[in-house]
Amino acid sequence: MVEIEWSPTAENDLNELIDYIAQDSPHYASLFYEQVRKKVENLKQFPKLGRKTPELNNLNIRELNIGNYRLVYRIYEEKIQIIRIIHGSRILNI
């Protein structure tokens, strides 16, 4: 199993999303956080679970859909780095 590392940008993305969702519904913010946590846990055993990120020509940068959001990550030999969590309609810029 590989380890998971969150980039500072991805941590900020997650915190901002949780805060934004919680303004309307703390319950749904909690559910969203749990969805993210479960998807990230699955990556430990199945690093290639996500699809190749369309904007990039790099097989090691992949994404998982979580509701309307994209969790973008990079696969390294010994770890997975969560790069961003962005809205699905946005174009990824890294």
C-alpha cells in the first residue's frame, strides 16, 4: 500500500469547499468530506482507480469524480499526492 500526501493547494481546496457547503448545510458538508475520505482511502489499494486527466498528457496524473468535483492526484512509486479538488466544469491548471 502506498501513502497519501496532500499538497497545500489541495488541502486549501478541500477546506474551502467544506466551508462553502457548510454555509447552506453542515450535514452535506460532512457527507462530502466522508466521500472524499473514502475515495482517497481506496487509492491506497487501487492507485489507478481514477481516469486519466483529460487536460494533461500524463498517465500518472489521474482524477476521481466526487459529486460535481474532481479530485486530481499524481501517482509516484511510493506515494500518491492529492494535487487539487476543483469543480468539474473548471479546466485544470497545474
